[in-house]
Amino acid sequence: MNIRIYNVRILTMEAEKEIFDGEVWVKGDTIAYAGPQVPDTKETWDKEIDGQRNLLMPGFKDAHTHSAMTFLRSHADDMKLDEWLNTRVFPAEAKLTGEDIYWLNKLAIMEYLTSGITSVFNMYLDKPMEDKVAKETGFRTVICESINDFGGTLQQVEEDYKRYSQDPDKLVSYQLGFHAEYTTSRELMEGLAALSEKYKIPVYTHCSETKKEVEDCRSRTGMTPIAYMDSLGLFRHGGGLFHGVHLDEADFDIVKTRGLYVVTNPASNLKLASGIAPIKRYLEMGIPVAIGTDGPASNNCLDMFREMFLTTGLQKAICDDPEAVPAMEVLKMAVVNGAHAMGLPECDVIAEGKKADMILIDLQQPNMQPIQNIEKNLVYSGSKQNVKMTVVGGKILYQDGKYYLDSSKEEIFAKANESAQRILG
């Protein structure tokens, strides 16, 4: 489909480029033009959209989530992380079927779309079903490997890497990873390190989320999780850490030296009382930071606006510095850094040749007025109510409260509730 979106303010998220008035052309899944208004396009369009002077920008990237955990939303709350995982989450997940994961994923995608999220870095249990849902809905998904001692083999990991890395449009792609150091044996991590070396690919994992996790690893190995995993060769080709809350001095140097991304999940870390990640320190060291919601069981909301505000607000408080982690830096984390952390550099900005993953922000809402600094409005006062349209790969999946998916809202809600009731009682 060829789409023209005109009469818009455009925030490309390219470095040093200011917001400007203009239009964007989409041909297929790609941006063909992004620039000043064209008086006579001499083009034929399948759809023309008058942006009514609202803001067009790249979509947000949820760089860490567990989509199908929607069935656990508001079920297991107000608990410590280890108790939460072992007594409530893991036992419930053991009852999931592929059919459950199919519908629960679709429910999450609906929420992502309302929050202006155009792609996710999803770590969960059923990769074929993730692939199926992404392709049926048209929602961009990066599958993060979640192997651990309770499931998966190195042979299957290698097969999955080959299988899910072949999509030329990259609607579905794959990154090597594992659940966490505390759920994964040394032998399995060494095997993953060997695969990383064989294919020269990065590795991603939950890491240093809680003090207990760090202390337990030190008791077992004499090292922090970051130092221990690095000693096994897991980060020779880069990768990323989900959470990165509790680090020793030497850990910061490892993260910097290995070129790792840190994906912060402030709402989840607050709700589980895991702590507050040292984002200001990361930025001062030049360590790239992206933002994730984490899953809807620990958050419980898949809302990038809330994550952006918490990312900056918490740093200002703990650093006693109102200048810490400014709004534009946070916006970059949620858009550009997320794309790069997930292996989607073609989705980072609005520019010719990039994928058409974009959102239209409604500026005609009270929380966006007066319009003095749109970028700061997005981070400090923005909310889901401002998302008018979400476009993924050139397809409009959400617009003005309506979803354009392969299943109806009513069917998705009904199926998700059936799964939750059967599993949780």
C-alpha cells in the first residue's frame, strides 16, 4: 500500500534535526520521502491522511517484554521477585498451551499499539506461536531466546537462529539469549558462548536485577553475574542486559568494554522493589540505554509513556539532580537506542529508505498544550491518549481507537479471559 501523510509536524529523531512541517510518503513497508510539503506530488496513493498539524515520529521500541504474560496481570502482585517467580509465575506458566500464548500475545499487541510501540524484544516460551502472531497481525517482533535449565537445547537454539533470521522484511527476527545466570547452568552458558562465537552474534539476558541475585552468584562463583558471564565468553560479540540495577565498579567497565546495551525497566523494578538502575552513570560512561516495559505480570502496564517518565524522574530523585537524564535523552532511549539494541537499525528514525514504523501523536489534547517543547511534552506529560495512529511496516494497525488486526477486539478479550480463568481458576 502507498500512503501519503501530509500536513504534519515531523520529528525524525535524526541527530541534531529539529521538528519541521511537512509530509511522509510510504511505499510498501518503506519510507520513500520525508520532507517539506510537496504542492503537487504527481503520485497515486492508496490512502492519503491529513495529519492536521499533529506530530509524526518513529514508533517506540519496547526493548524487553514477555508479551503472553498478560494472563498474569494483577494476579501475582505485592511479592518479592524470587517468591513471585517460583510460587506464582513458573507454576502458572507450566499450564500454558500454544493456543493460550497465541491469544495472550494478541492482547499484548493491542496494548502495545495504543502506547505507540511498533516493535518489541519479546522473551517467552513458544517461538513458533510468536512468529505466527507477528505475521498474522503485522506487528514487528524480535524473538529473544529464553533457554534455561528448565527448557530448551543448544541444538534447538541454533535451529531457531537459522529459522527466524531469514525474513527479508525483518517483521520477525531473532537474537541469542537466555533467561538468567541463576536459572542456567555453566555448561549451557558455555554452549551459548560457543554459538555466539560461531555466528558472531550478541547475547542478551536478565542480569543484576536484585541484590539477592548478585549476592547468590558471588557465593557460588566468587564473581558478580556480569563478571562471571563475561568470564565464560558470553559477551565477546556484544549484547545486552535486561535490568542492570545492581553493579559493582568493575561491572561498569565490563559493560562499557563489551559494548553492551542496558535495557532499563523502571516500573517493574519499582513494583518488585528490585531497585533503581544507575542510568545517569551509564550515560556518563557512554553506555547505551534502551527502555523496556518488562512483562504485564510484573509491571502490569505496557505503557512506554510511563516508562519514559520514570526513567528520568527516578534519576533526578536518586541523584539529587534535576538536570539528570534530560527528556531528549530519554526519548532517544525509547526510540533510537531501542531499535539498535534489538538489531533493528532500519527502524530507528524517519528517513528515506527506513522501515515505515511510525506513530501520529495527537497534539490537540490538554496535556500537550501549550505547545512550547513537544519532545518534553512527550516525556513529561504524554500518555496513551495522545496516540492517534500506529503504523508498522507501512500498515495502519491502530487509528483513532480502532484496531486493524486479523482478529476482533471482542474475540481477543474473550479468548484471553478464557485462558486466564482456566489456568488461574
